[in-house]
Amino acid sequence: MPAASSARKPRILLAKPGLDGHDRGVKVVGMALRDAGMEVIYLGLRQSASSIVSAAQQEDVDLIGLSVLSGVHLAITARLIAERDQLGLQSVPVIVGGTIPADDAQELLRLGAAAVFPVGFDLAAMVDAVRELALGAREAANA
Amino acid sequence: MNRATTERQTESGIPVKALYTSDDIASDSPARIGAPGRPPFTRGPYEQMYRERLWTMRQYSGFGSAEDTNQRYRYLLEQGQTALSVAFDLPTQLGLDSDHELAEDEVGRVGVAIDTAQDMCDLFDGLPLDQLSVNFTINATAPIILAFYLVAAERQGVAQASLSGTLQNDILKEFLARKTFIFPPMESVRVACDVVEYCSTTLPRFNPISITGYHAREAGCSAVQELAFTFADAIAYCDHLVARGVPFDSFASRLSFHFASQMDFFEEVAKVRAARRMWCTIATERYGAKDENSTRLRFFSGCSGATLTAQQPLNNVVRSTLQCLAAVLGGAQSIHVMGYDEAYEIPSEESVRLALRTQQIIGLESGVTNTVDPLAGSYFVESLTDSVQAKATEILEQIQAEGGAIEAISAGVLQRWIAENSYAEARAIADGSRPKVGVNLYATDEEEVPATLFTPDLSAAERQRARLDRARSLRDPAAVAAAISQVVQAAGSGSNVMPSILDAARVGASVGEIADAMRGQFGEYREPQPW
């Protein structure tokens, strides 16, 4: 592994897009990622796709995590990925958590999400997956 | 390891012994337990409880447009539901019209979209408001929704005095969980109290606020914290009203409460028995209540979504049954049972019917309603009721020492307690120390999903935007502008916002327009960072 990728902790941006305020899950995820040695920036509630991707750019993050429990994950994720690509941040993976039926999880992956964590995901497995995705993204960006 | 000697505790950490005897009940216990319908109300708010009348079966529902939800309400009433409970979509809860850019994906999604008083009239089309108790889960925009409801009643020819139901209108708990706040905490409390004050003189059968621990609990706090948060919020509202010069006894009997019912069966029963006793003490000692009704706590019990699992979803039917039974044995006045499929979607018609049947079977077949407070006198339940009350009172005093609910919320203290507790719970499930059947025990590899899921109608948002356009085209713009300026004036001057909002509703002003009038005066709130 090149020295550049291990020089800093993985930087993770978490946000709640849309109007949903159920933030129990995103906070648990944030605390678990911090305990696992990652740097977590939580943007908070009611974020638009453009505010999230511009924060991702400014903060130079390795991964964007969205939490949506109001059922609007498909539209919001599609918009966010389009805006991310417009900014040239294709190497920053997007993951989505929340109340997500299985068919929609498949659809999110097809839209370009790197991973989906519906209600009931395993916390330890999520932490491992996020670390791996974030480090992979760093390497790709440095390559 | 010898299982029998392992230390046990309740979900909120109260130690539980192997055996309880008369030694575990304090000598002054008979007075504290008392009689049902009499202070301190440990045994229930009414003398005859369910012998006289079963609890109100109130399934929360709403989606799409007013017409879509009206159909679901007719269905639920035909199925034997005894009252309505309106779920609003997020734009309505946040004071955004359906054509606002932030509302784009969310119109009609998690609840019904209501833009103007005309939508409210259509929501209750054919449903007589003088005969139906209606619950409104609405907070930041509660005065606007109340005004629309009053207009709907006027157009049905129903007098305000004969309306019954509940407006959630507990904005403080929105800063703790669910987070549909708009204005800063202090201004929000003022608006909530405007509603309570208005209703205290005009709507004698209506509960203008439902002070709620449910959402903080679902967001992860413990049962004892739930009680402490609820009463800290109650004290913030009551202090504000009393400071305004509204006599405590003029509104206190119409305060209602809302608690969660989760998995620790006896702790849930003990919690609501303790809650009644705590409120009786607060009302009497802090506010000098003279009317006994001001000291009588009545509550709505919401079974828990947070305890339900996506894995093996039918297990949730069993969890909900236990939670509903705990609510009944705790003496709830109304109950909502979750749909077993809520980890996936808003509940399907089938799952809502099963939730209602769960209540009906407990109420009509199980026999538990034949006598009042059947668990009274249990050494364990009485001892646990005392312990829950003592721990909750200690936390409440801690919050009051921080300056009370508004201060503690503004500083993010309570939000941090909730997040810490929910993280501890998530880790306990992850490491297996807290059993969760189908998740960390007896898990299967096969994917099990509910047979039928609710399918959102994506055209509902378009239809709602068309309804809003039509409503706007039919009104008198000058009358709306004049009414809105009255709302601005009331909000800015500190006089009660309700009368001007009601006038604005009558001339067709929208949720977004009325909320904007208040936003301009109060500003919008951004919450503190969680860490």
C-alpha cells in the first residue's frame, strides 16, 4: 500500500438528504466509524444533493454516506451521483442506508451506489466495508 | 456459567432480583398505589378503566393526497377502528408547499400532503367531525393544521366545542428526535403555547398538546430517560403558560401524554404507572393544581418501530402483541400497534389490519380488560414502579439543574444522551449481549421479506401540485395578502398567532405562506453538532 494512502485516516462525510429527520441510524454509524479510527464529518439534516457534493469536495473526503428513512432514496441518490460526477468526484464512493426494500437496494447499486445498508445491517460488517471502500477510493484517486 | 446467578437488569439498567417479596414494598406503599381514578393515579386515570370503555384504537395513517387518505380512513373505520390518526407528509410538517423545491421527492410520501384548508375538507369528506376523535401528528406547523381542521369543521357545520381529538403540538421533543422543527426552541415553545391557550377557551373536548417521550425513546433513550424528558418538556410548556398568566387549572386537564411501549414488558408497565404518579406530584406540588383533573395523566401508547426487525418480519407481530399488552396492563387511553413490515415501507393495508386485529384480540378475547390494573400489588411490579419513578425523578432534577428542557436542548445535552444510549444498544446487539431473535440469535440465511409491501403512488405528488394550483387560482389574492400580514404582525408583536392563522386559513392561505410569515419573524433553527 503506498504511503500516501495510510498517512491519514479515512475521511467520511455523512449527511441526511431530503426532509427526513430520523437520525438515530446515521449517528450510530458515525460513532461506530469514529471508534474504528475514521474521521467523520456529519453535515446534518435537510441537505440538498449539491450541498453534500460540494462539502465532499471541500473536505476532500474518501466516501459519502447518505441516510434516508422517508422512502425517497432512489430519487435523491440518483441526483446526488449525477452532481458528484459533474464535479469530477467519480472516485468518491456513495453508500446509502435507511428504510430500503430489497428491490430498491438493487436499483441503488445500479444507479451507482457502492453499497447499501438497509435497516438491520450488521454494524461490524458495515464498518469494514466502509473502511475498504474509503481506502480503495484513496488509492484510485492517488493512482 | 450458572444462568440462575447471572445478574439481571431491566432495559434501563434497574437491577432485577430473582425473587420479590413483601419486603420489597415500602411501608407507605398502599397510599402510593391508591385506588384507580383517584390521586396519585398509580392504578389508572379512571375508576372503571376498560370495563367502562376500551382504549381508543388509533392506527396512524396517511399518504398521497387528501382523497387517497380519505379512502384509507373509510376502510379503517369499516374495520372497526374507533378514531383517526393523521400522518402528514414531511413538506406539510416543515411548512413547505407541495411545489417548493425542497419538497420535490417528498410530497405525499410518509403521510398525506395538505397545502390548504380545502385539502383538510377533502380529507374528512363524508366523515362527521363531531362524531370522530382525530389525532394530528403535527408540531412545527400545528397552529396551521389546527386552523385548517377548524375550517373543515365550520364547513361541515360542526361547532368548535363539539370537536374531540389531539394535536401533537409538542415541538420540544422534535429537537430530540424526528426533527421536524422550523423555528428556534424558545419561539417554538411560544407558538405551541399559543395553541394551548387558544384551545383552553374554545375547544373544551380537544387535547391541544400531546407531550411526548415516545420519539426520544425510539431514537434510543432509556425508559427512565423517556419519563424525565417528557416531564421536563411538560414543565417548560406549563411554566411558559403560567408566566403568561394562563391559570394552570384552565389548561392542565386537557394536556395529554404519549409514551412508547417497547420490549421489557414489566418495565413498560411500571413506567406508565410511575408516570401517572410523577405527573400528579408535579401538578400538585409545582403548580398547586386545585382541580383534580389537572393531576390526572392520560396517555397514548405507541408500540415501537425501533424494536422491530427487517429480518424474519413476522416475528414483529409477536413483538407488537407483547408491547400492546404492556400498554393495556399499563392503562393506556389509546394505542397504536406497528405494522410488521415497517422496516421496509409504510405499512400495507394487510399489515395495518393485522395491527388493528392485535388490539381487538387483546381487548375482546384475552380477558385482561375484565378487571382494573390487574398487576397492582405484585411485589415486583410495585417495586419496579418505585424504582422507575426514583430514577426518572433523579434525571428530571438533573435536567432542571441544567436550566430546564429548553436550555438543555439548546446546548445539545439531551440529544447527546440519546445518541450515547442508542449507540450502546447497537453495540450490545452487535456483540450479542442483548438478544435479538432472528438477528443475533436463530438467524437464517434465507431472505424473508413481507409478502406484500405498500407501493407508493408516484403520481400523487403531481396530482397534489395540481390541486394546489387550482386552490390558489380560486382565492382572493388581496384577502390572502392582508391575512398573511396579520400573521406577521401577531408573530412579531407577541400576541397569540391562532386567530390570525385561522383567518388566513379561511381565505385559502397555504401552509407554506403561513409558515413563511412566522419564519420571517422567528428565524430558522439549525441544530448543534452531535460530536
